[in-house]
Amino acid sequence: MDSHTKWKAATLLTWLLTTEISHCLPHVGNEVEATLRNTATEPARAFRTQYPPVNSESRLIIPESHPVYRVALEQDGHSSEQPFPDFDIDDFIDGLGDFLDEEDDNEEDDTNTDTTTEPPPTATGQSTSADTGKPDPVQATTSAKQPEDLTPIPTAGSVTSSPQAKPSTTEAQEPVDTNISPGVGTHDPTTMNGQDIFQPVATGPVPANIQSRHDHPLQNQHADTTDPITTNKFYAGLFLGSQTNATFSQPYSLAWSKGGGTLKSWGMTVTHTQPHLLAYGPKNNKIPGNPVQYYINPVGLQHLVFSAAELDQSSIMTVEQLKAFSANAVIKRSGGSAQQITFPIVQGMGYTTAVYNDLQPLIESGIFFRKVVSAGSPRPGIFKYQVELEDDTTWLLYATPADGKDPNFKLDSKTNIRGPKGFSGTIQAAKNPAGKSGEKFYDNSCGVYPVSGEVSGSVTGDVGNYMLSWTKAGKDVKGTPLIMFALPHHVQSFDSATKGRITDIRLRTTTKGNATAVIGESWTMVEENLPIDMGFAPWSTTQGSIHDLSATAQHAIIQAAPTELKQNISGQTALNSMYYSGKALSKFATLVYTVNQLGNNVDIAADAFRQLKKAFNLFVQNKQENPLAYDTVWKGVVSTAGYNGDLNQDFGNTAYNDHHFHYGYFIQAAAIIGALDPSWLTANKEWVNMLVRDAGNSVANDAHFPFSRSFDWYNGHSWAKGLFESFDGKDQESTSEDTMFAYSIKMWGQTTGDASMEARGNMMLGILGRSLNNYFLMEDDNVNQPSNFIANKVTGILFENKVDHTTYFGANLEYVQGIHMLPLMPHSPFTRRKEFVRQEWQAMFAENAATPASKVKDGWKGVLYANLALIDPKASWEFFTQPNFDYSWIDGGASRTWYMAFAAGLGGA
Ligand SMILES: *[C@@H]1O[C@H](CO)[C@@H](O)[C@H](O)[C@H]1NC(C)=O
Ligand SMILES: *[C@@H]1O[C@H](CO)[C@@H](O)[C@H](O)[C@H]1NC(C)=O
Ligand SMILES: *[C@@H]1O[C@H](CO)[C@@H](O)[C@H](O)[C@H]1NC(C)=O
């Protein structure tokens, strides 16, 4: 892996939307005629400009004509290598017979010797713990509904008096009861029925043979904390590199302007992109429906900027309180200055909130203010301004001065609103697409804001509940409910109490459809039909776990296995890559399991099992070519491959890319080994638990690892990108390897008797099933992705800011679709729903499609035919059991033997 082929960027262009065009600065000066009124009784005059504003023309570009930058994917730590190790098949094939021709059905003893499954927990009904003993949800329902008889905010450009001449708290709706939410800001397992899913995995230090290193190639410059840092979260752009890339809190995106852009501001930009501004890639004529290859949200649009007159090139930004759902960005006038603006950035926050300390507020807009109206006080001590921008959008500003005095904001120019000198207090901004009704909800919650979030959850029977809750701060904090934006997959699974607090405010997110504003400090989501009975054996949605394969299938497994069992296990697993090594260990563990438990033959796998344990032990001893180290800078366990400075090594593992992918394979292999040989656990459990804690820790107070590095409990899936600065935020390519991680901890929890971990894995599978269906694996009726993109069937790589139907290693259809299939495992039928698989197969891989599976080469052919088992197990079975099978069709992370069992279990034989 010495060279990384440059990714063929020429096929994939995206557009630099941040080009500075200084001469396009809006002309200000004597044209400025508007002033803000500080009383709502006098009409405020509107400030007009044309739209689109000149400074945004470079962003409203036609994609094909203005390619400005190429996506430099090689910087992302992703090599262009295939997602499985490449082994020379000839090394282990000699005299492969047409074993299937000798059809002597020897009836085997089919006693189920599977010791690895446990009886399904007793179902105790579907009562959701969070509902019990809480205020009547119906009450919340009514209070969150809005009257319809509201006059719209005056339309563009009209000069009018404030539509709320005498705003008052009584006119605004009754505040919604803020005590609806149980356990706000706390994680109290006693409020939960069933199994708490967030018990600690382990609390001790990492095993002594994992060297601690302080010399990580990327030193931490801007994150002000000694706690473990959540490397793969949505706000990494605040502390990485230039600190200028966007933080995708959804639906808003925030970015430090740092003297750049047309405004040359030093404040914090807030962006919310409308669908008509999306840039689309070229159409792919190979796919029915000719979907566009990608879509991208423009970056660099400055709808509002929270700044201060004093900020300049001596200003700095640090990041504090870095947590799973939130971080504080602090822009200081200069290093060490107490004059600063703190932005508590929380996923789903209803307003962008800026907490000023002793600065003169400057609210800027690169889209231009068309009209700003001082709209009185919706609540005592809070001063509201209605803002119209030249893109026809309506925003609300709420100022809550610490001294309670009217801050008397002035509109200086079409780009500037100015506040008083020495201002301390909060200023909040929200975009309001919902007219008077939306404004009332915002009025009702203004003054308070979330400062951090928390997830808790439990599983009872096959029903899982998880709750997102927030700690809040601000004025009249006890009596004022939060307003928070939920993603489509949240809303779908809300319990009835949470559903009752949904508002009619909807704002689109960058890559996940519409967000919906919800009142209150917590949401409870319910996932039913968790795959709690899924084990190591093939599993289907209708039949559950399938241990007892037909005699034909068992016979075929036992006939095929020896060829694969005699591979050089240490040779294939002792690699310089955690990814490839993990895949090979998983392959052999699954093979041994298949022979031992599904083929019911312990003997022929015995030697391979011994070798497998030896091969695994190399890693536990940390004697592999690139050993692991405990990185004390960011706090996690990384491959040392990248310590030579090339962070691309091993898919960026050293910079925290892909840990859930890499470690998921080790964890699944360990779960099998430990299930087949419980005595093995004593010496190995601590090491495997270390991998779990690194990639998916269950608690936020572990001094050694951050909470849930990869899985994002708000977005409902993992982010693979680690410490790489990026225009487009975090991303994830392989949804199936994300699922593999959830599955691996479920099974490791089961093997080690960690019921909390097992339940957490089940819960994560349930959430993934829903989120992948909503955002990544697109059926024809998908509503969350743009309609001209859906025919791609899979996202390819989903970033926070764009979605690109490709892979990091090439754009062949079997790669782009196949990376969402592998590894084909018991969890595959759970997340890859039949209807989706059928539509994808018809469009892409059927005989008459552009890329018939029968013509695909190499290991990808095996991947496609194993996937076919999800909808046509007989065809899949026939493929894998055909005489003169060509072993080059099996990728280095899979075995033909397991694929046979998989197809047979799903009904192929
Ligand atoms: C297995 O592979 C390793 C590493 O390539 C090699 O050193 C060893 O000799 C091989 N073992 C056998 C039995 O071929
Ligand atoms: C964003 O990140 C890229 C690296 O991906 C970097 O080149 C750029 O300067 C950063 N900032 C902005 C505003 O684009
Ligand atoms: C998203 O919101 C927009 C604007 O309210 C609406 O036009 C669109 O239909 C919504 N999409 C979905 C899928 O609900």
C-alpha cells in the first residue's frame, strides 16, 4: 500500500462557491436610507436591493460551465484501493472437485448445537417507559397547535408598519409546558423500563501493551479541552485546519467567516440553503431514469453573520465543551480577551444563538437586508426584529440584553445591522418559513437555547426507546420551552407525546430532507421489531434466525469448506492494514462458524479455528506490522501506520477515519470465537472492549474515549470521516459496514454477557434500518432526496453538504452499489429491504440492465450474487453452488461457504 492512485477527479467536479469577488461588494454609503425604528408604533422603512445580490452571482452558477475546484478525495485519507484484501486464489486451490455432482444426502444429526443464541427476552408489551407517569400528552398536543387565522407577513419590498404593532406575551401563545420531558439533561436509568442501553463497556485504561503516544501527526490547536475529543462529529470544521468550514447543525449551517467572503467579516456565518440553489452533476445515462450524479449545497452563502465591530484579524476562535451533540464556538476579540461571542452549537437547534460579552453587535448579511422591522417585545426583556432578505426569506432576530434595556439596533446599510457598544446578552436568529404561526412558536421559545444534548434509551422485548434531551440556558429558562428541529426519521418514530409537540415549521436540511420544529426539551423515539433474535446464522425478516439448514445445504457446506479452510490464515490476516486484517479475520471466523454450527461438523474446522485464534492473538499482542497506539492528543486507539506523516495510510485510521468499519470486523470475529470457545474470552475481552470503546463508547464520562465516536445519535447513522478538514463536512460511504459495526457490538455483547451492549447494538440496528431507508437506500417513493437523484438507488457517498453517487475507489456501478451491500451478513436483510433490493437489481444488475451481474468480474460478482439472496435465494444458491465455480468471484473478505449458507438459509436450498 505504498502508493495511492490519484482519484479520478476529472469525472467529478464540484464548484467552488466561496470565491471572493471583492469588486462585487454591494455599493453602500448614501444609498443607505433605511433606519430601524426602536418603537413599533412608527413604520420602519425598508431597505431595498436587487436580487440576486451581485456578490452571490458566482455562487448561483451553472455547474457544467464553472468547475472551479475538484473534490480532492485523496486528502480525505481514503485511498483508491478496493474495499477488500486481494489474495492469490491459486495459493489455496488444488484439485477442486465438482463436489456437488456427488449427491449423496447423508442425513446428519441435526441437533441444534448452536450455543451462541439465547432465548428471546420476554416481551412485556409495547409500553414506552418514557410515557409513564408523565403529563398528559394530549395536553401537549393541543397547546402546540396553531390557529390558522393569521395574516401573512407583508410581502417583499413593501414599506409598512410593524405587523406586530403591540406585541405582547399574552398575544403569543401560551408557553408549552416545559416539564413534558422526563429526565431532561440527566441520564437516569431508573426512569427506563427494560435494558438500559448505555451502561459502561469498561472503565479501566487500555491494555498495557498498547503504547501511549503524544506525537500524533495532527496536534490539537483549537479545541480547548483535556477530555477525549469527538473526532467524527458535525462541528470538527470549527477546530480543524483553517477553522472556516461549515458546521452542519441542521437545518442551519454555521461557519467562521474569519475575514473572508465578500463581507470580510470576522463573525460567524449562518446559512440556510433553499432547494433552487442546489447544484447538480451530469446525468448518468447508464441508469434508468438518468439520475444526476450528485447534488451539492452551495457553501459560503452568508444569510446572516453574527459579528462585532471590534472583531478583526487579531480575533481568534476556540472550541469548548466538545460533546456528542454540541460544542461551543468562542470568538474572542483577541487571545486572552474577555470580550467575546460564544455560540452554543447544538444539533437541531431552533435558533442560532450568540452570547455576547462586552462587544458592539454587528449583524451582517451577504444576501442583503431588504427590510428590517423593530417588532417590540414578545416577552419581557426580549426585543424582536423581523428581517427580510433579498432572497425572499424571512428571519427573526431576538435580542436579550443582560441589562434589560432596549438595544435599539440600527440598520446601517444593506449589509449591516448595528447594536449598542459594550453589549452583553444574547442575540438569536431563526428563519421563519411559516408566517405568523411560525413566528408565534419562535416568540414563545425565544430567550432560551440548548447548550448540550444527551441520549438515553432502553430495550424491552423487541421494542426499543431512545430519547434525545437537551440542557437549556437563557432567560426565564424554567418556564420557556425549547424549539428544536427533528429529522424525518425522528418524526416517523416519535412516540405520541412527542408527536403532539410538532409544529408546522419546516426547513430543509442539506442532505436529509425537511427538518421539522418540535417544542420541548426532549423527544422519545420508538423502534419496534428490533432484530433481537438475530445471531450468527442467516436471518430473515419473516423467519428470524435460521440455524437448521437443509441436508442439501449442510452437505454442500461440508463439501466446499475444506478448500477454503486450508487457506493460509495467518498469511491472510497479518497485514499492515487494520481494515484488511479485520476483514480477513471476520471471513475466517464466519467460515469456522458456518462449518462448525451450520454444517454441524466441528472436526474439519478444528485446525482452522486454532489458526484463527493464533492469528487474532497477533493483534491482541500488538505485534502486527503497524501496531495500535493510544493517542493521548485526541484520545483514542489508532493504527500507527500514519505516524510517518502520511495520514492516508490504512484508509486514514490514524486520523480516526473508519474506526467503526475497521474495528467492527475484529469485534464480530471475536464474538464468534468467544461464542465457540468461551475460555478464549478471559485473555481477549479487554482488548476487544477497547475497540468497542474507541469506535462506539457508551458513556460520556470515560477519561479514555469520547462517547460514540462514529455513530451519530442525532443523524441516525455513523460518520466515517475523522480529522480531515472538509468543504462538505463529514461523510460516509458504506452503510453496510456501518450496520456491521452495530451488529458486531450486538453479538459481542451477547457473547460476553454484556446485555447493555447487546441491546445498544439492537437499538442501533433499528435506527439504521430507518435512517438508511430514509436517506441512503432510496426506493422509488423516497421523499427526502431530490427527485432527480433517487434513481441512483444508493447515495454513494453521503456528506453533510452533498451527496455523490460514486466511491472513493472508482465509479463502476458494482462498486457504488456494492459498497452498500458488503459484508453480506445476517443483518443485511434487516437494513436492505426487499423492495429496495428488487428495484436496485432491476435497474442495475438484471440481465437486461446496464451492468448485468453475470458480466461483473472479480469479488464484486460474488457480492452481487450474495445480495441477490435477499430477493431470489434460489438464484443465489445456484450461482454459488455451480460446478467449476471460479474462486476469483469471492472477495478477500468473504467465503463461498458462508455465501452458500446465507443463500440456503434465506430459502435457496
Ligand atoms: C503463511 O503465510 C505467511 C506469511 O505470508 C508465511 O510466512 C507462512 O510461511 C505461510 N504458511 C504456510 C503454511 O504456507
Ligand atoms: C475548507 O476546507 C478545505 C479543505 O477541504 C480548505 O482548502 C479550505 O480552505 C477550507 N475553508 C473554506 C472556507 O473553504
Ligand atoms: C419540504 O418542505 C417544503 C417546503 O415546506 C415542501 O414544499 C416539500 O414538499 C417538503 N417535502 C417533504 C418531503 O415533505
